[in-house]
Amino acid sequence: MAGIHITDIESAINWWREQRPSPDGISLCAEVQKLAEVYALMVYYRESECDEASMPPAAREAWLAWYGTTPDTPCIAICSTSQGDDLCKGCGRTFDEVQLWPEMSPAEKRATWRRITLENTAWRFNRYAERAREGVSKPPDAAPADQGATRDAGRDSGQDAA
């Protein structure tokens, strides 16, 4: 079984803190308590991953609830593995990861997400980042700061300002 990275545990804790904020600033909801126990042990033992299979059931359920809010696949519909590449230029997954994705456990999927995010070479992170932001509208481009540059460009093309 795959390991769950400490950053995913921390993200799940923060998500649960937003879902069920502390009424008094001190007490924690049950999900945060269970995840915090795992997180504290990982920090104490200087572990970067916890085993998905041996994670306490309540903590695992809380983590899975957070996981359900994350994007399932890094695919941006530009698959170069179908063209013979061992590593997809679009999403950064290996051929095997693309093929076996439906069979992978949540922890295995998150490990793949972590790797491709750290590598930051896939088109989903640069050229086609807007495709990766499914449903997020792109902010309108700002007007050019120097309007004079636009007028000067017209002069360079042989057009005279009247």
C-alpha cells in the first residue's frame, strides 16, 4: 500500500478546520483530532509518510473525506502517452500511471499528484495551466500601462497621427 504524505495530512486538517471551525478557538472537531494525532506522530518520528493501511480508521475516513474534494485526475486531455511517450507531456504521469489510474488507491493517486507537482514540468503547470483550472474563469487582461506605446506603434507602421 502507498504512503500518505504529511502535506496531505496537513491539507486535510486545514480543510476540516474550515468545515468545522472551533467554537471557542481551543477545541477541535473529531476529524481534526484524529488527523492531528497522526500528524503529531509523524513529526515526532520524523516520518514524511504514513502507511495508508495502518492509519487509524477514523483518521483515514477524515483523510478520505478531504481527498474526495481534490481533483481526481491530473489529465488535461493532451495525452502524449497515446503517441508513444513514456511520460505524458500534458499531465506528467507515466504510461503505467495513466493506464492503471482507475485501479490506483487514493494514496497512490496522491503520491502521483505529489510527484508531478514537484517536478512541475508537465504542460498542466505551464502551457495549458488554464485547462487544469477546470471551471475557473481567467481574469480579463489588464489594459496596457503605457497607452503611448500603442500610439507609437501606429506611427512605426507608417500611419500618421492627425
